[in-house]
Amino acid sequence: MRTKLAAGNWKLNGLMSDLTEIEQLASLIGSPSAEVLICPPATLIGTMVQTAKGSPIKIGAQNCHHAQNGAHTGDISAEMVADAGASYIILGHSERRADYGETNACVRDKTKSAWAAGLTAIVCVGETLDQRKSSNTLDIIGGQLAGSIPDLATAEKLVVAYEPVWAIGTGLTPTLDEIGEVHDFIRARLERRFGEGVGRSVRILYGGSMNPKNVDEIAHVSNVDGGLVGGASLKAVDFAPIVLALSKA
Ligand code: 13P
């Protein structure tokens, strides 16, 4: 039995004044059966950990440098975000792959670093619209999984997020069959590489325009173990129903 994970990715959004959303979210969700995670910008991690204390909300980061320390102006390490109180970290998001040219090898190095710091890595994969149109989706996802995830994964250390690039922030989502096809494929690849025990226990999230209206049906697709939510995670009134729907699924 995999515990569902409702993860919010705040991306480049969030000021101190938005910490009230965390207080409100905590009061709206009570004690949900799904695990709840918010990944704010790095500037808010430490304070948000304090705000979330005593609630079921966990805090994560959105990126790190692969090195633990050194001459890398402007970067932060996995150890630093763990030290600030983060327990998860999103790695290899398509926006970072596109904006900063992050390759699979780069994501793998960051993931190793995250694991060394005791963080659970949410490794993101997903195809572009062109890749889907040319029927390359599964090839692309297979390559990203093989290249971005280090050896020796466990369910405690790894979560995979399937986020079709064309569904992010667009209001578009794949059909439920398309989501199921990719999630089943990811499950099979994880089982093949890491063995049935680990492969079956790693959680696979769907991300891309998930909202309070579509979460219920997506949550019931096979091998969907939760959501990685962007826009609809910013406001407690939007994210709370997503948490509760995932808790019921
Ligand atoms: P949206 O939910 O805004 O489409 O973003 C999804 C995403 O990229 C989460 O990482």
C-alpha cells in the first residue's frame, strides 16, 4: 500500500506574507491520510518549517547544486536545504531542464547529493508536445528514468513525478488512459531496474494542471500515487480539496 502524496510546487512564488496560506491549509486539511508537502522558494524554507510545526505539512526544496559546498556563487546545496528543515526536494523539473539546460546526468548527480543529505528526491520526467505527437513519449520517459535516477533507489529516497511539459500551466491534461499508460510504464521500469519490492513501493505522482476539479478522476488512475501541483497549490482553498481528494482515493 503506497501512501498518497499531495505535493505543492510553489516555483517562483511566495513571500513572507504568504505563510498565512500554510496556516490556513493546516486548518482546512486536519489530519489527512495523504502525505502533504509544500516546496516553497528557498528563501521561505526555514520559516515555513516553523509555521508548519505541529501540522502534517512537510516542507521541501525545488532544486540544489550537486556539490555539497565550494565556489558556486548563488547556489545552495542539498545539505543546506536539509539543514533548513526540508525533507523532500524536487529535482529535474522540466522548467529547470529547459531554463538551465539540466541534463539527465546533472539530475542524477543532484539526486545522489540529495540522498546523501537524507532528503527524498522527487525526480521529474515528462515529454514535450512534439515528442508526444511523434509517438516518442515512452522512449523519452524511459531515457529520463534511466539517466536521472541513480542506482540503489528505495521508496524512502525516491518519488517519481510524471509531468507532461505541455500540460504544465496550460489547463491541458492528457486523457486518463494516456496518464495510466505512462504511469504503468514507469512502474514497470522501476520494477525491472530496482526489483519488484522497491519498484512497487516507489510512489509515482502526476503533475500538470491538476486542480480541485480533475484530481478525483486522475487520482483513481492505476499507479497514480499523488500529485505534484503548481498553480493550484498556491492558495490553501485550492490545495486543501486536492489533499482531501487524494486522501480518499
Ligand atoms: P501546474 O499545476 O501549474 O500546471 O504546474 C505543474 C508543475 O509543474 C508542478 O511541478
